[in-house]
Amino acid sequence: MPIGYNAVALSDRGRVRPNNEDRVASVRTPYGALWVVCDGMGGHAAGEKAAELAIRAIVDYFSQAPPHPPPQLLEASLYEANRAIYTIAQLYPEYRKMGTTCVVALYNGQSVYYAHIGDSRLYLYREGHLEQKTLDHSYVQFLVSQGLLTPEEAEMHPRRHVILRALGLTSRPEPEVAPEPLHIQSGDLLLLCSDGLSNMLTAPEIARILNLRLLLSQRAQLLVQAANEAGGEDNISLILVEFE
């Protein structure tokens, strides 16, 4: 029997940035529920443009894609998003070098299939334990993987914002599709977020808020509020999903 869900999507400018370059989408498609968080980058309004193009391309793709296994659909949707961004970036000088990170998840009633590029993340909260399911495509994560930094040192590293992969920067992106889906249990929480949340709050701080006996919307708002209280150095975007 399919497990139902409730989803809340929020995006906030934060306390430092003059505008919000993040975009989120929570929609139903012929293949199931689709959740997307994009964190745009680029001068002027280019980051906003890249994130908007990515969201639109991914949602449009899932609305009309021919039947394929979910991992293939996710990968193809990210390639479509990359093509849309890269094409515009080559045509208009003001959009040169624009790009966006992206984390995307597809829920078919039993399992969550997911993919990402850059440092937007997906977490699973189950029975009081928060687990990060994606690994950032970032400079500091590379150093951690090489044993040159500890995860604790990475959280404070001055170059923690430097990402190594994104949509739109090249004609051949390198998205990462999870090899296995998450098999959902009743009571699970799924969190997709931009680094404006994950760079401001530690995993225990996120878990503490998720564990509160509050409405899903209230917990989502508390996450944004906590990130702002911690400095709000970047745009803060999240999609929080509760399965029941």
C-alpha cells in the first residue's frame, strides 16, 4: 500500500544577500511526487535565471517524458536543465558563467529516487536519526574524502562555498544519481535544502528541530528561522516531506 505524504516548500532571502537566487518546486507528475531545490549562482540576476530555467526544465521533462526507470528519468531531467541553462548562457553575455546546484527527488508511493549536482543536499530523518544521503560536489568535501580534512574542519573552512560541479557551466554536466532508492517507512522525514541551511546549522541542530512535536509547516519555518539567527549568510531554501 502506498505511503501518503505531506510536503512543505520554503525559500527565504536570508539576512545578507540582496536577492534570492534559490528556487524550489513541489509538484505531482505522471511518475509521482517531484521535489526540486536549486541554488543559482552568477552575477546580477544570472543565478536567479539559472535556477528558474533548471526548475522549469525538470518539471516540464517529467510532465511529458516517455516511460523509463526513475534513475534514468532523473538523470535525463538534469541534462535537460543543463542544456536549457547552457544554451541561454552562450547566447547572452549577461548570463555567461551562470549556473545552479540542484537536488531532485521522485517519490512513487513506496520509494524515493534522488539525484544531485553541487552542494544542495538531501537528508533522511528516521526514528530520531538524521542521515545525509548526498555528498557535496565541493572543494572541502573533496578534501574530506581524501582524508585531508575532518568533517568538523570542513564546516569552518574558508573555501567551503566552492563547488566543483553545477548545472549550466559546461555542455557536459556530471550529476550524481543515487544507485539505490530510499525505501520509505511511515514516520520518515525527507529534507531537501540549499547550502544556505546546511552551512548555517549543524546536523544535530537540524535533527533537534525535526524532532519537535509541531506541525510540519512549523518545523520548516523554524529551520529557516534558525538559519537566519545563525547569520543568514545565504539564501535559505528547503522542502520538508513527512510520510505517514
